[in-house]
Amino acid sequence: MLADLRTLVEIESPSRDLDALAASAEAVATVIENRLGGQAVLIVNEGGTHVHWAGGGEPRVLILGHHDTVFPLGTLARRPFTVADGRASGPGVFDMLGGLVQAVHGLAALDDRSGVEILVTADEEVGSFSSRALIEERARACGAVLVFEGAADGGGLKTARKGCGAFQVSIAGRASHAGLEPEAGVNALVEAAYQVLDIAALSRPELGTSVTPTVASAGTLENVVPAEATVVVDVRVESAEERERVEAAFAGLAPHVDGARITVEGSVGRPPMPASAAAELFLLAQQLQPGIEAKAVGGGSDGNFTAAVGVPTLDGLGAVGGGAHADHEYVVIDAMAERARLAAGLVQAIRNAPRA
């Protein structure tokens, strides 16, 4: 497993870099074919190169993951793949190359791999816009989804996720000389300040809703009234009702400064994943590994999409570790074999159960 993990980590795969993603997909396909046999199919579209493998027979379970990472080319030179003190580290080890390796090796332990499909996408970190339809199609065909994103704290499984999305609020004002005639301008920065306060007030922590302005920009020079400004906002919701409320509120944002104009783009693109979607599959996991915990988390994954179309989905089956998207990202080596066995056991249990 460590050898395969090294192979995948050492081929950098930042989202939106189509050449890098193509090389990474080739490596993922090779690992799958070497361990499981058969042929992995490369699916190329505007989001990158996705990898699909099928074990034959009636599809019963979809192994879902992604091979794109958030780290730019060159990160590996600064932070190479390293094994030390019981941990493996390097860009993408936890989110989520370690989980992919565990899933493949878990399946390799099974003599019969029929009914299993693997889908590894190339654009999860940037919204899965090019892969969402394929993800939903294969989830419906299989009837159960196991997502190999990194485990929750302490190795728990992710049984509920918030819906998440991003909005960009663009403000158009009018430039003027800040000293000679500031009153002739329409200050987009002042309007942005009003909008940040209005937007932040949309949060409802008691309902699990966070609306967080994260990036802002405005202005050109210190003596020019800003004619343009933008505010980028991260949104997380636990319910469809809150998703609708927040989206309606963004659509209804109104200017405070006379003459300012507002344009809003974005949505809550990943619907919430309710705990009910994972209930049956989590019971199977508990039987295989008594004491394993269920965790609800704020981050989204492609499991949000499969749960939203009514397919039972269990997430967080990947590596035990931490530091996703950070320089200290790592996986716990001693947990890798146990998680691979859990993957194999879940596949067996799903195939043995009568299909709903």
C-alpha cells in the first residue's frame, strides 16, 4: 500500500491542470489494473481525466473517490512523500490518495470482485461540475456508495455532511478623484462593507448554517474612489430549507449606497447529506468494526450528490490521519490495513444483502 501511495503522491494532480490530471489518472488506472485486473477506462472531459473500473456482473456497490488535490505543481519538491514515525506524509495523502489505495487493496483481498465499480474523478476539489452527472448515474446503477474520503477525527465514519457552496457578490460603483470630488463617485468599497455585514447576518448557527465572507477586493489607487468591488462567501447548510433561504437571501441583496449596483453569482452546489442516507450502511460497518463512530461534518464531498439522489451512501472510509489541505497532512500507517479490511467487508456485506 505504501508503494502505491508513493506512486500516486509523486505524480502531482492539482485541480484544473488538465495535463497533470491526465498523468495522474494514468497512474491511478495502472494501480487499479495491477491490483485488480481488468481494464480501467479513462473518461476525458472539460474537468480533467476521470477513471472508471468495473468488476463485471450486476453492479451493486460504487467505490467513489477523486485524484485531484488542492496543491499547486511544485509542492512535492518542497514537501516530498515521506514515511516517518508511523506516518506517511505528502501532498494529497489524506485527501484522498490514501483512501484510494486502501479501497483498491481491500478489493484485491476478495477473490470475487463482481458487482463492484470504482469511479475516481478529477474535479472534486473544485465542485465536480464535469463529473456530477457521471457520479449520479453510476450511483443509481449500483444502488450503494462507499466514499473513501479521509476519516473523521479518531477514525470515525462520516454519516452526515453539510451542503456547501460559494457566492460572489460583485459591486459596480463609479470612480472619481478621492480628493478633488469624492462626492462625484459611487464608492464600491463602502457598498461592499455594507454587504459584508448583511451577508454575515445570514448565518444561523443554531440551525447549522454558516455564511462566511472569505475574500474581498476593491480599489485601484489610494486617491481614486473605487468603482468596483467583489466579496466571495462560503456557505454551509444542514437542510434543504436553509439552502433555499440562503439562496433567496443572496438573490435579494439590495444596495445601500445611491448609484451602486449589485450582481450575485453562485449557489449551494452540493446539497446536504442527511444521516438517514448512511444509516443502513453504517450498521453494516458497526458489525464489521464494533465501536466505530458516526460523525457529522461540515465539509462536502461527492457523497452529497449520491445521497441527494436517494442512494445509500457512507463516507469517510478513507485514511485515518489529518491535515487535509495543509502542509502537515498525513495518514496513520498502522490503520491502513484495518481500513482496507473494512472496505472488503462492506463490499461483501452489501453484495450478500438483498437489493432493495
